[in-house]
Amino acid sequence: MPTPPKTVSVSPSRCIGCLNCELACASRDWAKLYPAPARISLVFFKDGAKIPLTCFQCDNAPCLSVCRTGALSRDSRGVVASDPEKCIGCRACSAVCPFGNVVYSQAARAAVKCDQCDGEPRCAAACPSGALRYIEDIDAVKAKREAFARSLKDTAEAI
Amino acid sequence: MPGQLETPRPGNGRGPGAPPASPQPEPPRSATPLLVEGTVNGIRISVPKGTTLLRAARLCGVEIPTLCHHEGLPPEGSCRLCVAEIRGQLAVSCMFPLRDDGFKALTDTPAVMDARRYVLSLLINRAPKAPRIRKLADEYGVAPDPRFMKDPDGCVRCGRCVRACRANGPEAIALAGRGFGRSVTGPFRKPPEACIGCLACALCCPTGKITFAEKDGARRIWDREFSLAPCPECGARVFTAEQIAFYGGSASAACPSCRKKLMASELKKAAAYEAPDGLPLP
């Protein structure tokens, strides 16, 4: 792989529920500030929790393995991208995605999914609170490890 | 190249699935990537050997009208709209692989325009109401010719639906018969038993002849009725039971938006243990 794999890292505790990510994603292709066709979506819970969810770019992607026309393909960054020109609308990808992250869009007449905007995800750029960050895989893991170490340190000091 | 996309999926009862075949019409014959250079309407272009003339023209920004061509399906060359002139002859550009250096293709000579107008006059007799064909006919100044008008049913017999069905796996429909009797149908001109109701044929149809209806949790297409499986979480009906079985899914699986919610609630449980990351705000 020529570039280090990057990922849209999600920190749900930082999410403020502003929906900027959905709007930024939807406005990319449809030029409308209307969140329905967004490839990223916030799931709201009754207790106030908000979880932003987008495609995980699975290594062993079920959507990719059922696509028969080459409409879904993995690019050099390891991202599974969709080519609307090649989509025949069989909806197989949508039927097999375990996380509901590939949807068939009537407006686009093709399957749409997150392709990380060719390396410049608009959702991460639009996020005001740092809940979504576009960082290298290794940094995402490192940040989590450091955060956990810090919390252990705090606990140790409290004791 | 028919047969390239015929690998059945698991659940089809015809063996295990295989990785998807590339629908590239003509792979280069040589192991090393070779380029061929030539011109389309005088515009110089260099493309990998075996690239179709249609693709080369589109790369040049030269627009060639097509009906039966689909980027994701093997070419069939049945609508004949994409004719272009190369080596002094007319060729169907979606099926014409460029193999030799110094090709000179022309897409707007009088011969090409005449051929295209003639083809359009035949197509418009098959589908006089299809918006796409009417637009092309207006553009090329073609009117329907009553000599060839016989039962215009809106289908131009381009076979895009058949190729889409074959690519997806069910191979439920095919073109049957000859001449005026030729039509897209299931085996023995009966509602296709292998159909899974995925709607790929309807989406790929360039004239809008293939229609479907969804009513009371059922989908009707090809004179067959499919019951749409209700989502156990929210009751939404998204896929037909046949579709889910064919793609190897579980009949009790939730609909895509509920799957998203289920995943989110899993992540929420994990987020409860998430330590503050201490990073500054962006």
C-alpha cells in the first residue's frame, strides 16, 4: 500500500449531535442540505447518546464479494468505493452489509457508500468537536491507548 | 464476451461463489501493458491496447449516443447506435477493441450520421414513447416510419436487462424468438421462476419498458408476485425473501437502517468505557 492506511476515527463521547457530518456528506453529490442521502448518519438514543456511523471499510467486505459488475472496488487506499456507472441496481450489497452502511439510492440510481471523499472526508472536516477525525489507523489506536493509560494514571493518583 | 459474468452465487444451487469477474470487454492480450495511440475526430489519445473505441472516444470528450451499453456489463452491440467510422468502415464502437497504433476514428461523418438516423428510425418504431429515444430522434431529426411500425411495445430488444440478470446471477430472463416475435421473457414464455425480484432489469432498461409495482408488502414484476420480508425490528419491507436467500443473507436479519441502529447500540456500550482522549478541539 503506497500511503499509510487512514480511517475516519469516531469518538462517540465527543459527538454533540449537530449533524454537520451528514449535511457535509449529502451536499457533496446532491448539492442539497438534506441529510437523507448521506453516507454517514447519527443514531440517536433516548438517553441522549449519539453515535456517528459510517462504513468501516471492512477487510473482508461482504458488499465487495457480492458485487458482480465491478461497481464496488477497493482502491489503493484500501477503501471500497462505488462506481455508479457500473451499478446495475441489484441491491445485493445493501442486502449483505451487516451494518446497513451501503444503501441503494433512487436519486443516484446506484448503490452509495462512504468512500472517504478520495482522501479528504468532508464529514471529518465539518465536525466541530473532534468526534470524527481522519487520521492514520495507527494513530487512532495510539490515541485510544494513551487515553486509557491517562485514565489509569488518574485512578492511580486518586488512590 | 458472454459467459464472463455467469458465475453463480452461493444459494443459487449451482456451486460456490467465485470472486467477481471484471466486466472489462477486452483484456490486453500481452502480459505487459501496451498502449496504442491514434486519433478520435482528430484528437490524439493513447489508451491501453484492447480498449474499446467507445471508451477511447469518451476519454477524448467525444460523445457517442448509446442505449445498450452499460459500463458494468459485457458489451453486446445490439442497439447499433454507437456506430463510428474507422479504417474507412462503419464499426460498432462499444464492441471495437483498439489493437493497432495509428487508428483514426471519426464519429460524425455523413455515413455515420446516416447509419445512426436509420437505426434510430427503427428503434423509435419499437419504442415511440421512450423519453430517451424521443430525445435522440429529435436531435437527429428522425420521425417514426409507419412501414416498420408493428405493435410498438416500448422494448428495443437491446438485452441490457438480460445481461444485468445474468451478471447478478439468477439468469431468469432471456431474449426469445426471431424478428418481430423476439422479446424478453422467462423460459417457455412464462413468468420466470428463477427471478428473485431484485429490480436490476427495471433499473437497467433504457426505455423504461420494464415496470414493477409495490403494494401491501408485495412486489410485482414479470407477472410474478414477491412478498417483501418484514424487518423483525421495525417491520419495514425492503428486500424480497428470494433476494435475501439468493444473496446468502438470513431471513430474520433486520433491514439496513435497523442494522445500523443495532450496530450503534453495540458501539454505545463500548463508548460507555471510552476514556476522554484529551486531544484539543479541531
